[in-house]
Amino acid sequence: MGQAQKSINVLLVDDDEINNFISIKLIKKTLLNTDIKACLNGKFAIKQLSEICLSDPELLPDYILLDINMPVMNGWEFLEEFEKLNIDPNGKIKIYIVSSSVFSNDINKSRLFELVTDFISKPLNVDKLKHLFKEEYSI
């Protein structure tokens, strides 16, 4: 018969705890079999990802939803560090910038990073998430 659906791992990197709470609810509504973790800044996310990469790269997230404007380490700095440390040498992770920024220079800058799959404007909703996770649907 059909194969058991594997859990999809998602890492939210956003300094807004309320936004993370809402995003987690929306993601769980969109994708039933999901393991979601949240980091409140890019530096903490890099630390966690580096540890996973060293211990068991299979456990790296499938998706990273990355905010741009955060304290400590912003989204751009995160991407530069992520690239420099070669955290995902096999290219498993799909990184989406999820931002309330409407500046075209942010959207254009996101396209300069090969690591970035797409730029999604906040607020997230089920339709945006279905588009983002379209590969996970076998419709």
C-alpha cells in the first residue's frame, strides 16, 4: 500500500514570538505531519543548524522560513553565515524569506542568494503556505 508520510521539518527564524505562534498554527493546519522549531534570531538558528550538521545532517530542516529584520543577526547575515559554514552541502533545505518588507530592494536582494527559493510577504496564510509546500502535496 501507500508509504507512511514522513514528517516535514520546518525552522522558523523570526524575532516576533506572536508571529511565530500564528505561523506554527497555520503550518500545522496546512501540513499535518510537521515538526516545527522557532529561533528568535539568526545567530541562534545558525548555532542550532551547525550542531545538527555535525551530529546528524539527516535531521536538518526541510524548510527554513526566514525573517529579514531581526536583532543580533538579521536574515541577510544569517544567509551569509549559512553559506560560509556550508551547513547544507547537499542542498536539502529550501529557504524562504518571509518578511513584512515591501521594499523592492529587499525582494531583489533575496534573488541574489542562490540559497533563497522565494520571497513571501507577511502575513502568512494557508494559501501562501500551500504554494510554499506544494512539493509536499501529492494531489
